[in-house]
Amino acid sequence: MKKPDEIPTRERLLTSGAFLFAEKGFNGTSVRKVCEHANTSLNMVHHYFGSKAGLLDAIVEQFSSGVFLVPIRLLDKPLRSKDDFLSRIEMLFEATLDAYIEHRSVLLVVIREQADPKALPEFMSRFTQFLNQAKKMGYVREELHTDMVMGFLLDRIYSQVQLAPWIKRNYGTDLLGDPEYKKKWCEANIDVFVNGILS
Amino acid sequence: MKKPDEIPTRERLLTSGAFLFAEKGFNGTSVRKVCEHANTSLNMVHHYFGSKAGLLDAIVEQFSSGVFLVPIRLLDKPLRSKDDFLSRIEMLFEATLDAYIEHRSVLLVVIREQADPKALPEFMSRFTQFLNQAKKMGYVREELHTDMVMGFLLDRIYSQVQLAPWIKRNYGTDLLGDPEYKKKWCEANIDVFVNGILS
């Protein structure tokens, strides 16, 4: 892990901005606070992002590229077989979960500020196409509404990562900090989804 | 529908409080603003709820009773048959969706303030028991991790209701305002879940 002072200023501002906007909201956070938290001088937000709104845009953009790049790549290649389909669903679920966990602050900012990450609709539509392709190949039930169930896995991940502290407090399970539990949780959820869609 | 001045003061304060806390957060909302919005005199929050924190507690409590009363009742009675199990899953999904839609402002407050609605853990544990009972009766696959998949439907509902304005803006579908779409969406999601858990 890099020491804080080895991380480039722009990156530190993105991290601090995401952390503070997630905690206090965009309106509740001053440029001064972001710079203090990132340990930079006061004009650095202006220098790198033009304004506080520019910083927010860059944070949301970071979510797009950081979270959806790997999953989109998994959906992009043609399916070779049913096994290929199943293992891609599995990798998709795990890769998306890991990305949401890694970028959890940014996720909270995106929700709180009702931002529109550019890559999300693209990811959604590719997921639907992916399921349609699997249907054409006979892996998925004919009567499945691929466009309506595509978000099932994503919503599951999204809710659990968003609500993680609440869940830990109320149930003691820790998806973010307990790799053993995370593994079992992934398997159990993929199992239901896959059984739910297969022909 | 009642006219605003026919609704009791306490109820108007709960509605206005939920609306404003959802929009601006608990810290970003003054008692004065709540009273103005509810069209009451300034001491009414104090009179009914003791303080702004008391109003928040009452709003969260309202979420507990308003949202989980019907679903808990659906889980409570012993299962008679597989058909009974299937129709209860269906009713559970639709009743919970309707309750989340009706109490959407309160839901947003609960998330934003990281509150702990008392009835939610009870609902969760009854849902698990319900699936365990179905497993005992042979309706549900033996290898299903009932405790880990119990939240699948809830997370789906929760995410879609929370993100409804964003989804409408980006995809044009309207779960809150389009009954035809809502019906199809419910059917498609119940179909996947049920196929995913049945033996």
C-alpha cells in the first residue's frame, strides 16, 4: 500500500471528496474541508477539477470506469457453451461485488446525489443482450423476461453493499470484512439466480 | 382523499417530517420548516414528539408498523400446500412492494439516517423460518441456504423503489406510476425467485 504522501494529489482529492460527500452530502461539504482531508493546499480542487461540481463529476466518472469496466468485458464476448455461460454469471457477480465494495464511498455519493454514471445503462443493456444470447442458445428458459430480471443480481449486490454497516449491526454478518461469509453468500445467491433462469 | 386540513396535526407532521428529512436530511431540516410544511404552529413538534429526534423516531416507527405488518401476517400461518406456499410468496412480494411504494419517503429517511426499524429483523427472521418450513415440507431444494437468500426479493424491491426516479429518467420504465409495468415486473421477478428455490 502506498503511503498517503506518495499518492498523487488528484487521486487524494477524489478519495477525500468521495468520503466526505458520502458522509455529509455534496452541499454539506466545503472545498476547504476536502482539501484539508486530502492534505493539499486550498486551490487544488480548482486546479484539477475547476470547481466542487467538477470534482463530483470526476468522482461519478471514476465510479463508471472503476466499477463497470471488468463486468462489461465479461459480457462482451460470444458464449461458447452452457458451462461458459454459468462461469461468466459467477465471475460477473463476484467482480461486480468486489468493485462495489472497493468503490463503496463513491457508490454512496452516486446514490445520495442521484448522479447518472454513464457506464451503468450500457452495462444494463449488455446484461440483457447477454441473457438474450443465452436464451437463443437454449440455456435460459424461453418464457424468461430477460429485460426485467437482468437487475436481480445487481440490486442484490447494491443493497447489501450500501446497507453493510446496518446489516452488520443488526445481524452480525459482514459481507465487506469476512471473506468466508462473502464466499458462501455469493454461492448461495448465484445458485438461486442460476436455477431461476436456466431452461 | 382527505383535504389537508381534515388530516390530524400529528399525522401531517409525520408526513411533512418524512418528506423534508428525505429531501434535506435530518440535520438539514429545522423544526420550523417541518411546522411550516405541515401548516401547524411552531410548538406542535414539541407537543406531539418532544423534539426533532422524537419526530424522527416516530417516523421510523411508522415505517416498521406500516410496512411490515401485512407481510409478517402472510409469513405467520402454517403452510397448507405447495400452492399455498407459491401464492404466499406472490402476495408477500406484492404487499411488500406496495408498502415500500406507499412509504417511500420514510424509506429514504430510514436509509439516509441509518435508522433501525424494529420490525425489520423480525420480518427477516420470519422469512427465513418460512423458507425453512417450506424446505421441511419438500417444496424447496434441500441444499438452499434459506438464511442467505431470504433477502433476495426484499433487496430487489428496496433498490427499485429507492432508485425509481433514476430508473425512470434513464430507462423510461416507471414502477411507481405504471400499474401495467408493475404487474409484469412482479411476475417476472417472482418467476425467477420461485424457480430458483423450488425443489
